[in-house]
Amino acid sequence: MSAEARGAAGAASDGKPGRGRRIILWRHGQTSWNVDRRFQGSTDVELTETGIGQARRAARLLASLKPDAIVASDLKRAAATAAELAGLTGLDVTHDEGLRETYAGVWQGLTHEEIIARHGEQYAAWKRGEPVRRGGGELETEVADRAAPVVLRHADKLPDDGTLVVVSHGGTIRTTIGRLLGLQSRDWESLGGLSNCCWSVLGEGVRGWRLLEHNAGTLPEPVLGDDD
């Protein structure tokens, strides 16, 4: 295991492992830039009407899990998504800029096709798992450096068996999951993307965090016969 992965695994199990805590990492609803396949990054784009409807539907499901706390990116699309769950649960939302999406410099605002046409070599290197400052912006490890500690700090405040909902962005959620699971950064891309208003669930065990659900849009089901 690399030094990076060892450090991440240690960070994941700091703070009393085995307390049965759960982290739900929830991607925001649809925006117009999602529809156009434009790279949003840290650009502050609002939800579409469809996105608001997605957030309301998902919030009804997540509210039934009786979360103990909600923390969200301060960008409008994440904040508005979180507000739907807050309205149903009565919980306050803590906004933290550390949960913003990856800053991607000149890539922001470009469509997928435009990025490949203008920055094809850089795009290919990123897909190969190389450390790339997409558009001159942040490295994925730098995103994890700012986002994962926010998640862990709020998770550590949970009661035993408590649930934290983190409302953020696809890229930030992927890097955070990779860091909390102790995966090497070049392998983070192996985690598939999240659809708008879908979520992933991390559960805490005696050896740290485990990925229980990924890109889910329905409530988690019990896992029976985990190893058979």
C-alpha cells in the first residue's frame, strides 16, 4: 500500500471506529449546464425546475433515514438541494466551501466535446489516472485534501449509529469516497459517476469506512450473505 493510501486509511479510521456511523454523499439536482454537458466546476449554476423536482423526490426518501446532520457545498445547486431535505427534517444546513466542486480553470463552461477538441491530451492523461490540473485548476488530491476533512469533522460529531448527509458534487464526492476508503488516487476514477440527485452510502465498521451503496436512487436494502 502506498504512503498516500496508508495515510488515507488511517484518517478514515480515526475518531473511534466501530460506532456504526453512516455518511450519505448526495449529489445535487440537475442544472442547465448538466443538460448541455458543460463542465461546471466551481461555477455557481442554479438548479433547473427538473433539478428542484429531483431534489424534492430524493429528500422525501432520505428524510425517512432520519439523518442527524446535513452539511453542504455553498454553491447554489448544492445549497438548494440540501434545503429540500432541511425543510422536511427541521435540521439546519451547515454550508462549507470545502465541499465545492473541483476548480477546473479554462475547462469550466466548455462542453465535453469542446474539452476533448481543445485539451485532448490533458483529458486523456486524466482518464489514465495521471495527476492533471484540468484546465490549470485543482488536482483531484487537492480536492480530497479540502473535502474529506470536512466530512470527517462532521461525522465525528454524530452519535453512535448516527447519519450524516453531505450534499456536494460528483467529482468532489468521488475523490472524497476514494480518500475515505484509502484507495490510491489513480484508482478513484474506477468509482462510477453519480447521476443527478443520487447518492452513495459509507458505513463505519471496525476497520474504517466501507462503501455500502453507490449511485443509488432508492433506499438502502440490508445486505444478506455479504461474503457468500
